[in-house]
Amino acid sequence: MNRWARFLVVLVVVVLSGCTNFIYHGTIMAEDMAGTDRKVLLYWPKTEPLLGAVKAGPASLITECGETLTFSDRPQGVIYRGSPDRDQLPGSTTPVDDGTECGRIENLQALKQFEGGDALLTIRCEPLAGDDFSVVSRTRIRPSEQPYRFEMQEEKQWSLLGAALPPPSPPECRESSSSRQNK
């Protein structure tokens, strides 16, 4: 194969590996389990390749000074599944069963279908009460019958070599670690 043919093959492969990358993100203020107003970030990536299937997710919900909850595409929708070592139903002290639906993005069947607008997110579980020796903060937004409304913003970038956009920075924790330990 001559030099021009190789160059053309490489050029075609590089161009066909190109894609458009998106990051969808929205921030709200919401009460955490202790009644403190916290900044809460919801975001997820989406990739539209020049050739091939669109991919998206998972979605991350990050509460200021708290933990990250991960929402994934499931046949039933975009869901956060609870686990017995982390979640309980409101008012209960009993852990949920593994795989219990503890959260949902109500207005999406799949993350890759999102085209802009608001994301309506419902939280149905609260964090399992931790012990005094836990190093992981269990802070998260309160469960609510009414969905939280995230006004989603879109960042978009074309990439010839498929480089993804970086995720948004998590909300900055506005309290010191010593004040969290004293609670």
C-alpha cells in the first residue's frame, strides 16, 4: 500500500472515531437529613459517535459535604438502587432490601434520550444511620414525595479522538471536618 493510501485509511479511521460529547448538569439548594440547606449537583455524560450507538450515564447526584448517589438506566427507567449497608426507608431503622428503588429521574426513560430542559428527581430512601466510627459522610437530600426540579445545562464538545468532557466540580463543603464530627 502506498503512502497516500495509508494516509487516507488513517484519516478515515480517525474521522470515524470522532464524536460529540455532552455533559448535562444542574444544581439546586435542598435540605439535607439534618435540616441544613445544601447545594446539590446532578450530572451525567452523553456521547454521540459519528458511527455507532449513543451512550450516556450513569448520572451522579452529589450533596454538598455528603455522598454520591448513582442513577443508572434500567428497563424501568433511570433509577438509584438502594443497598442494605447504606439505605433505609423514611422513618424506619431497618435496611432496605438489596436493589430497592430508592430514587428515580421521573421524566426520563433513558439518559441518552435527554434533549434538554429540566430533570425531575425523586428520592425515596434516607441514609442508614451510621455508627460513631464511620468515616463516610451520610449527608444527602431528604426523601420527598414531590420531585426535585433540576434546571439542566448542557456543555457540548466535538472530539476527533473521542476525548470526554470533564465532569463538573462537586459542591464545595462549607463546613470544617471538625464541625461534622461534632454532630
